Amino acid sequence: MDGNGRWATRRALPRHLGHRAGVKAVRVAVEDCARRGVRDLTLFAFSSENWQRPPDEVARLLELFVEAMDGEVEELNRNDIRLRFIGDFTTLRPELATKLRSGEARTADNQRMTLHVALSYGGRWDIAQAARSLAIRCASGELDPATIDEECFGRALALGATPDPDLFIRTGGEQRISNFLLWNLAYTELYFCDTLWPDFGAADLERAFSQFAGRQRRFGLTGQQVHSG
């Protein structure tokens, strides 16, 4: 969800107001994806690298997460949407981590769609923590190293048993994945657009889905193999 700061700067506004405007775009995206039958939606809200931003901006971002939690959890419940957070919670203030876990618990039984929010998340961190957790299990004798394969490793990642994403969307004009779901995006279709995140609406999502629908996903096969079924 890129472009909040630039959206504010172009309007001669403080950057934190761009992040606040971005919350409205989140609401539109979540509602539209749920309406379309999307089963899992993952939003990259705050990366492990974002801690390097100016302290005031980081503080305001975290305050915004708290506000959004207070205002949106009941709406997610009404729409039967489950909320999950992924990321390094050891970097968060204990009171914030507790509030986020409370939001997860309050929506745990919802089944229409799962909204995964990546907070203090990095793809390299994710791979490292998965390797560490498997190493600990091997050292304790719980796990035989010879049984570790791609499926086993994938289950140790933050998204666990969640299917790999079909479509990755990045707004704001940059064309890179910026340390997001490095393992999971191996065969994901990538879509980049110039729209800044606060301006990203249902019509933009429709364009992304339409382009995705026209792509042939081969997963290493030839086009003829895929076509022949």
C-alpha cells in the first residue's frame, strides 16, 4: 500500500494525514475483496525497514493502528471477516501487541475472508524465523532434519498453511516487492500501478483483477501443457 506520504506531500499536508487517508482505501479494498469472494487478503502495513523512518512518523503510524483497531474490529465481525497479524511482535510495545492479539481473538471464528495484516514484517525476517523454529525443533529431537522439505518449511512461515497469493498489487509507481513475502511470492502474478494508495479504489482493483484474469499461469510448464490440461 505505497504512496501515502507522497499523497500528503502533493497536497502540502503532513505525511501522517496521508496515512490516515490510506485507512479509507483499506476499508474499500477489504470490502470489495470480500464481496468478490477473495478468501485471503494480505496487506503490507508496516515493514521491518519502516522503523528507520523519522520517529514522529513511526509514532503516529502506530497510534493510527490502535485507532483503526478500535474502530474496525466490530465492522469486520459484522462482515464475518477474520483478522490476523503477521510480523515480529517483539519490536512492538506490549500494550500494542496485546491490543492486536485481542482483535485477532475477537474475530477468530469468522469465516467469510481472512484479512492478514503484515506489521513490523519483512520477508527475510520471516524466512529466518522459520529456519530458527525448525532448527530448535531438530535440536530438541522433535523433528528429523531429513524430513524438512518445501512444504514443511512453508508451514513454519508466518502465513503457515495459507495458500500462496495469486496476485500481488503494489500502488504508487514503484516496481519491486520490497522484502514482502519473499518465499510465498515465488509464482504470484505481479501487478504495479501508479495510483497512490489513498486514491486506490474499487475501479483500480477491478483493473488489477481484469489483467490477472487474462494471464496464463504456467508454474514452470509450457503454455501448451497448460492449455491441454
